[in-house]
Amino acid sequence: MTDDSLIGQLVAALRCLPGIGPKSAQRMAFHLLERDRPGARRLAQALSVAAERVGHCASCRTLSETELCRLCAASGRDHAQLCVVESPADVYAIERSATYRGLYFVLMGHLSPLDGIGQHEIGLDQLMARLDGGEVGEVILATNSTIEGEATAHYIAEMVRKRGIRATRIAHGVPLGGELEYVDGGTLVHAFVGRREV
Amino acid sequence: MTRVALQPAYVLHGKPYRDTSLLIEAFTPQHGRLGLVARGARAAKSRLRSLLQPFRPLLMSWIGRGDLLTLGAAEEHGAVPVLRGDALLSGFYLNELLLRLLQRHDPHPALFGRYDAALRVLAEYGHQDTGLQCVLRGFERHLLQEIGYGLVLDRDVVTGLPIAAEGVYRYDLERGPVRYAGGDANLVLHGRSLIALAGDALDDAVVLRDAKRLLREALARQLGPQPLRSRELYNELKDGFA
């Protein structure tokens, strides 16, 4: 049975959100309609404006409503360092840590040979053009520590090195405050391989 | 409903399913290739998230019957081979071959052993060199044998005589090697290449090149027209981006 009333349509629309099943969608819809009409209007407005106007930054590919995103347009960022990440959420995570002052390049995914996701889908042509611009002195590979993330990092590192530019990979290992006993074997292997002089 | 507990397994491939689950293709010795749903494996706090990666030796338990089973539990099983660089791309290639050529639920215990050993050798290599290629060719040959399309490498199929190291042979993919006497020059190979391939001892450039040509054509017959994506990616990396 499909409910094509306005309420039914709202419930169905809310289900496009991650983690939202029919029950939660119904709860949200009733909440907005019963208790928070102004909130509902604000939400509708914000959604439609964002869906209309947010595109991709011409320089780093992250989500942005302007031609250049806030970070790429900011003065005082180090243009010689370029950090490659998989998603806009990764940019936010790194920015929160406030340790990095360079620029970003967002792949919007990772290489996945078995799913047919290759270099063009993750914008590597654009990254190459950026490197050929001559401003970048170091590429920091901060793709996820999954097998696909590693493959992506390796692939990009090869291309970066061919251009005589320095390529580095973020370190992997035991989390801060972590106890070795509870760290999985794969992580420990990385921690040992990547050990360093103290 | 069947319940199978603690089988050695490798994840060949995983893809997102619903909000927090993962659909995986796994390879096991006794149950062959399997399709499994790992419920909640992509949730933020899931322990399975980091475990269900390709190239990690695991013990898996599952329940269900038919084509899609439900993963019960997974845990680590022995030392993790760490694949880096080109070896990582080669690992994807092995996985793609298994996904394309093995039927679900066909047990291949010997091939599983080969796969496990191949990953451990790959972990020793960072870059594509002869050692790494040797592993790939050996695996390809065994894979063909396991699925019933093994190559004849020990005798001339016309005369029945053993392959002579200094001889030159034309490899007929339908039948096997035949002493080369001019004519069609496709897949003309050195006798010593065939002997080396049979003994998993591919130790020089000529032999490796012959083995690569032979196995590529033999695999192509089983794979059909759809290209191997991991191979395309590898070639793009090596040739592209001038």
C-alpha cells in the first residue's frame, strides 16, 4: 500500500536519509507537523537552497557553494603542501585537529579496481593538472587505512613521484590512549613497520 | 538452516549494503567462494569494520543456506600479510580472478592454500619484479588446473614425446604444445619455458615473458570478453600520466 497523501510523501522523502527507516521517518514527519512548523519551513528552505547552490570547489573538489571553497580561498594557508583525502568529512576531521595549514584535494571516493572505479572517477586528472602547476612541494596522502585507501595512496604516490614531488603517507598505528592488548593484529603490524627512533 | 563455525577464510571483495551492512564475497577452503551479508559491519563502532578487509586471514562462522548467507562472527587467524605498492594491486588481481572464475560453493582446498601462500610471498615484494611475476604466473596456472582447464606442459601432444628444453613449440590452447614447424606463429614458445612453468621455476626474462603470454591467452578463454579491471588499472598506472 502506498500512501500518496502529503504526509505519506513527506515520510517517504525523509527515508532517503541514512539510518532512517519507516518508523523514524514517521516520527520526524509528525514532529515537524505537530510541534515545529517554523523548523519545518527552515529545514525545507535550507535543503532546497543547499541542493540548488552547493557544488564542488574548482580547486580541491570538496563541497562548496562558491567557485573556490573557504579553505582554498583563505590567505595564510601553505600552498606548498597538499593533503589528499577521500571525502569532505575527512577535511572537517583534519581541520578540527588544527595541525595542518596546507591545502586539500578531495577525491570523493577511492580507487576500487573490482568495482570499476578508476582514476577518472576520483578526479586524478585534475590532481595531476594541479601538480603540474608547480606550486605543490609535498603531497600528503591521508586516504583511509582500508585496503582500497592504501591502493589509492600507492597509485597517487607513484604519479606524484614521477613528477619529482615529495609524497608522504600519514602514520598508522596504536591509537592515543590505546592499550596494546586490545589493538588488532593488522594495526600492530603497521605500528611495528612504521616504528621510529625516539 | 545450516550453521558453519570457524572456517578459515579471506574476504575477496566487499561492498556497502543498506545503511550499516556489508555484502562480502569470501573464499574458504572447504566451501569455496561464498556470498555473505555482514550485518552492522559498517556501523561506526563495529569491530568487523577493520577485520573484513581483503588479504586478512580470518576465521568465519555463518548461518543460512542458498546463495546468500549471514555472517555470524569473524576473528583474526594468524599473521597478517601486509601488501604494499604493486603487490597490493597484484593482490586485487588475484581476487578478481577468483571472483570471475570460481563458482560459488565449489570447494578448492588446494587453491586456498596456494592463495594464502601467494599473499605471503606478495607481502615480501613492494614493486613489480620477477619474483612477484613468478608468484602470479604460478597462481594462474594452478587456478586453471583447479577449474578443470589445466595446461599440458610435459609432452608434445602429437608425438607424445617429453618437452625438450631447447625445442620450440607452438601452444594450441585446445590441445597443448606441438613442435613448431613454421606457419602460424601465435603462441610459439621455448621448450624450457614450458618446463620452467611446470616446475614453478620461472627464473629468467624469456621464460617469464613466454609464461605470461601463454597464461594470458589461456585465461582469456575462460574470462570471456569482459576485461579484468585490476589489470587495466595496473596498466594505466604504469603507462599513463606521462
